[in-house]
Amino acid sequence: MAQYQITVDSQLLHQLFLSNSQDAGVAKLLESVLNQVLQAQATEQLGAEPYERTEERQGYRNGTYPHQLTTRVGTITLRVPRIRGGKFSTELFARYQRSEQALVLALMEMVVNGVSTRKVAQITEELCGTEFSKSTVSELCKRLDPIVTAWNNRPLHDNPFPFVIVDALVLKVREDGRVRSRGALIGIGVNTDGYREVLGLMLGDSESEVSWSEFFGWLKSRGLRGVDLIVSDDHGGLVRAIRRHFQGVTWQRCQTHFMRNILDVTPKALQDEMHSRIRAILDAPDLNTARLLLNQVLEAYETKAPKAMAILEAGFEDATAVLHLPEKYRKRLRTTNALERLNEEIRRERVIRIFPNRESAIRLIGALLMEIDEKWASGRKYLDMAEYLEWRESKVANRSSKVTRIG
């Protein structure tokens, strides 16, 4: 990796620390640093400093031209070196985050396919220059798509994933001249080291059993193993696919969705007290206490809120499956909130309401997930798995001893 010697003058430091706008100071600092990097790269390419006479010189400078770059701290102006009789090459402009590259590509695809608004075209021209074509888009996609594809298809067999959370994000994608709703199926897992990972992203025609079955089969073909608990909402096709592909694995129905389903059919006057009573069931210290509280609620509300009680009674076992785990793991595994927050982050970052094609959707969402996955890998552990692993070993030992006694 190249190393550059950067200088910062006192006036710039004064602006950085005393300016009324902190971002303005940071933008000026970034502008200064990047311009020095550009000059250093020009020196590397030419093999000589400005006005330096040397046999190794590969060409001559011919001034600079301004290039505006929009960054997270504001717009900065770069002075890009000109090379006489040649072209200055730098990777600097390509060093956006992968998600930002994918966003720009999606905007460009909208323009070249003639489906963008004038506003999008103007934004794209500001980001990418006044001239770009389908060939330009194609060339940029060739650089980014293999990276996202390789990450999304990476092997998963290095570590077991005892806990898996799955959910879908509904997108609108333009296909064959029409806008269609598609499901972005996403899975995250917690491995035995306690770290979260994004397991993968797949674009399905819908959230049907067929789509989810294809998704789970794909994860297993990449090496997903050791699954003990899967958390999801109560979508029929999803649950059937889970039971088909993960026989013997415990399914935890998301308690947030479960509560919402119950309250939706509860008379308004009873909703607050109903929420408190059901929350007490779900927060019970053990399954016996939860069943005791369940019977009390069913008896109290069977005539006042019969539809709500039918949902509560039918879904009780699946919504309290997490109570079989040691207590310290229940809070983070009783809902799909971890994945819901991930989806919210994707929605917040994604400014495109209708994707120009499937590839664009996979590229942008995949790049975002890839960056989030990298942050998780270098951050704190999501769960300390030591107690769970001991608990699981004791369960296996107990089952083995029972089999031996029966034999």
C-alpha cells in the first residue's frame, strides 16, 4: 500500500478547530489531503517531482483541472493533474464505499434505460460527469458485481450457526417494461463464536414457500449447519419451508409480530391491559409459569376478546419456544428485531423506489449488507456463547444417557 507524506498548515488547523461549522473544517482538511494525494500519485506515475530532471521521467505535467466530489462532509474541489500526451489515472474517484458505487450505478441504469426522472438524470450527471453511456455502466458493473456476488455466495461451513433469523423486504423492480413487487429474502446468523453474520440475500418472485425453500436450499448448499433455532414471523409459506428444510430445529415465532396479531383483533378499550397481560406471559421465567399465566388470560378474556384468545392459544407454543434456552439468550432471540433494524437501515440508505432491474437490486442491497457484515465481523460479539454451548452439551449428554438406559 502506498504511503504519502501529508502537510497541514496552521490556517487549516485553525479553521478545523475553531470554525462554526465543524463539517466545513473537515471538508477543507479532506480537500487538502486528497489534493496532496493526487499530486503524489502524479509523481509516482511520472517518476519525477515537478521540474525534476531525471532519466526515469515518464512524462510531463500540464496543469490541473477542477473536479467536484460530493462526500459525507460536503462538496470538495479536487485539482486533478493533467499529463501532457497522456492520461492521469487514479483510483481515488472509485474509492466510494461499495454501497455508494452501487447507488450511483442504479441511478445511471435508470438514465440510460430511459426510465428516470429529469431530477435523477441531473443528480447522476453531477456524480458521474456529463457523459456516460450503457458501455460505461456495463464496465462499472463488471468491477462491482463480482465482489458482491463472491461475498453473497461465500462458503458458510467454517462455523456452525445455532441461531438464524430470517425476514423479507418487499421491493419494486422493473421487469419487461412493468413494475413488479419482489421479495428480497435475507438471513442472518449467530455463529458459535458469538458473532453475527449476514448469511445471504436472494431475490424471490414472492414470499412463497417455493421462494423460501430455494433460499434455504441455497444456504445449506453453501455449508449452513448446526442450526438449533430459527426466528421468523408467521408467514405461512416461510414457516412451511422452515419445517421442510430444518426438521427437528426449533422455530421461534417473532413475539413482536405475535403481539401485533393479537392486538389487531382486540377491542380498543382492552388493548392496553391485554398488552400488559400477554407481555407477562412472554417474559415469564419458565414455561410452566408462562402456561399458568396463559390459562389466567384465556379465562379472563375468552368472552371479551374471543378472536384474540384464539390467536394467543394457537400461537403460544411457538411464541414461547425461546423459553427452552438459557435466560441470557432469550431477549435477543425472541423477535426478528435484529433483522428488522437491518431492513430499516437498508430502507434509509436506499433512495431508489423502483429498481431498474433485478441485478441492480442485488448489487445495491448486497453492497449495503456486505458493509454491515464487515462491521459486525470487526465489532463486539453479539452473544457470549459459552453458556449456551455448555447447556447444549448437557442436553446431548442427557439424551445419550436416556438412550443407554432404555437399551
